[in-house]
Amino acid sequence: MTLSVVILAAGLSTRFKSKTPKVLHRLLGKPMLEYTLDLANALTPKPPVLVVGPETEAQIRAWAGEQARYAVQRERLGTGHAVMQTQSMLEGESDQLLVLYGDMPLLQLETLQKLVEQHTTNKAAITMLTVEREDPRGFGRIVRNSQSGHIQAIVEDVEATPEIAAITELNTGLYIFETAFMWENLSKLKPSKRKGEYYLTDMIGLAAGAGKLVDGIVLEDPSEGLGINTRVDFAIAAAALQQRTNEAWMLQGVTVIDPATTYIEPGVTIEQDTIIYPNTHLRGKTVIGADCEIGPNTLIEDCEIGNRCRVTSSILEKAIMEDDSDIGPFGHLRKGAKLCTGAHMGNFGEMKNSTLGPGSKMGHFSYLGDAQIGENVNIGAGTITCNYDGKRKHPTVIEDDVFIGSDSMLVAPLHIGKGAITGAGSVVTHDIPDDTTVYGVPARVKEKK
Ligand code: UD1
Ligand code: CA
């Protein structure tokens, strides 16, 4: 059996009220649409066909690129009409056609795999995903044959009689169609009475009327069928995804002290026995080792953190922390910053494109930019690498075992030799040889007695 996927995303999303296409809004770091694309890609190697509107086509294409094929629905004449836009592209391609929505990010792969499996086994014309909900408003109602229990029709909310409106088995909007049936009958859809739309749901009545089997699976976890219409739905989905991710990490041996305020994006990995404290955001492609303590009040994006590291109330972006290093409170590692094994960075430090060598310490109020610091160096409180002269950035190199006195200004380019010392308040404008002490403004060499 071969499978093609259509993702419907041409709706006008008026209730979302945004100039950015709804499906490109980020949920836990990923555009809503990416969740659906990931599902499609896991099910079939054929790129899914995205049905988009002319207003959003350019933005969606710019983001999704070659991951998808595109069909533009110029007039919004309903879900059936949306699928019609894909017929010329897809007819003859596969045996099965799965229809997904671009705004249903909680749907799980296992659920779709079950749907495909059952469709293949039972040889139905249509196999659909239904959901039981107490409040059925807005959904299509599933009408089953009272004797056989088979699905006979879907009746849309606006078209439902009071009797049908009382049905609580509802249409999620996701189905697999046997393509032979689909492409032969899609053009038979007629505009609906109330809205004048071509309802994809009318395909169910057509199939049942022709004596074909319409099969269904009821969602075990109704939240999977949540469609995002408003920003209120969006927040509900975000919280559900957050909880799902946090629970998965807890089951892998990570302690999450307060799941409600812990935000771990899907691309992050964490090793066992790490503890995540409240209000921590782990983003992008961040890798965190074992036995770390992360947070509280911490944001880490695209970083590599080793084992037994500690990060307290700090912000780290595109940085590296080797084993047993620590930072915070109130530290900032920017792009290209690296704390080597056992390095310590205390309160109010900032590093950019710099390395603090193994066992080196920078305890208080310091800035290192474009600096390479060796082993066992002490960076005194308030030290600044003056790396920018207003036009260009210049490098600083500090060799092993150097002691930088408090409030030293290190004017780059600068090389400080092994074992050198700077006095408190020095403004260092010239290179310092090994084992030499300098002091004053501008710093001069202190002669050995
Ligand atoms: C649809 C179903 C309904 C189901 C509900 C579940 C139909 C007729 N009804 O209703 O049975 O219970 O979903 O959420 O299918 N779209 C297009 N082009 C269009 C119209 C819609 O691409 O012309 C897309 C939307 O972007 C959205 C999806 O199709 O992703 C569903 O559209 P929506 O308007 O939300 O459908 P409902 O009327 O809610
Ligand atoms: Ca909807």
C-alpha cells in the first residue's frame, strides 16, 4: 500500500487575528505546521501536499520550502473544495490518501499509524478518526447505522436537526480515503444548503450510500483532536505539549521540580539525574549532560552542557559548558562562549566568543569578549576586556596561572604571559611578559626587589 498526505491549511483563520499565518505561530519552539509535517514525513516518503490560501502562500512556502508540495485554493469553498485542488497533482500517485489539518498539533503518530493499519486491514473506502466530547458545538456529528454500527454520514453543526445535534461522537476532520473511491467521487460533492460550501464530510454519505464500508476509530485521548482556532486554543495546546514533553523527560530519569514552569523544546536532550528547577526554558538544539542542576530562572538556547554542571538564574546562547563548570547567578554566555572543565563564572558575568580555561575563575561583574583564558587563571571582580575600539574587535590572550586584579581594564589587542599579575585598578595597554607584575594607569611594570 502507498500513502499520500494532504494537509489543509487554507482556512482564513479569522478568529486567530494575526498578520502571520496561523500555522506558522510557534508552539514550544516549532511552528504549528511543523508538528503536522513531522507526522506526514514519518508515515510516507512522499512530500505532503499543503493546501494554502493565496494570502498566506508566500509566507508558508518561505518557511516550509521543499518539505511540501503546494496547492493554492483561491476561493474558500470548503474542505471538499480544498481537496479538489490537489486532485490533478495526486490522482494516480497512491492507494491511500490521508487528510490532515495544519492546525492540530497535539495529534500523535501512534494514533495515525493505528488509523492506517485499520484502514489497510478492513479495506474500507474511508477510515476516519472520531472523538467523544460533551460539548459537540462546531463539530460534524457522526451518524451510525443503528443496526450495523457502521458510519453512515457526517452532519455538520450548522446543518444538524436537534436530534442529530445531540450526538456526541464527533468528526475530528482526519480521514484516510481509498484513492480509487476518492478521485472518482470527489467531483460529485454539491454545495451545502446553509453555507454553500463543498463539505469533504459529504464523501462519507456518498460512500455509505454506495454500500461501501466507512470505518472509524475513536480517539482515546480527546485532546489529540484539539484544533487551534483562537489564541486561547493555542495556549491550551502549548500547555499540553509542554506537559507531554516534561513527562517524557521525567520518565527518562530527569527531575523536573515544577513542570508547569519548565519549557523544554522538542530538539533538546537531557541525561539522567539532572535536576531542572522552576522557570527554566531549554530551547533549540540544547544538549544537557547528567547530574546537572539547571535553574531556577534560566534560559538556555542551542548550548552544549556537560556533566555535573550548575546553571543558576542565567542566560546562555550558543555556548559550551564542559563538565563540572558552573555559572550564575545572573551570568550571560553569548555566542562562542566556553567554560572549560571546572571553570567558574559567578555573579553578573558576561562572555562572548571567549574561553575560560580549565579551573579558571571569574567571580564577579566581569566581561570577557574575544578572549582566550588559560588554566587556573583568576579574573578579579570588575575586570573588562576592552575588545572594541569603536571600529574593530581585538583579541586578548591570557596564559595559565595569571592573576588579574580587581577592576583591571585589559585594552586589546593584548597578550598576558604565564604567571603574570595585574594590580587592582590597572589599565593594561601593553603586553605583559611571563611572571611579571604590572600596576597603575596606564599599567607599568613593578620591578622585582
Ligand atoms: C471541519 C469538518 C467538521 C469537523 C471539524 C473538526 C467539514 C465540512 N467539516 O469543520 O466535520 O468536526 O472540521 O475541526 O469538513 N480549510 C481549507 N479550505 C477551506 C476550508 C477549510 O483549507 O475552504 C481547512 C482549514 O484551514 C482547517 C480545516 O480545513 O485546517 C478545517 O476547516 P474549518 O473551517 O476549521 O472546518 P470546520 O467547519 O470547523
Ligand atoms: Ca476548525
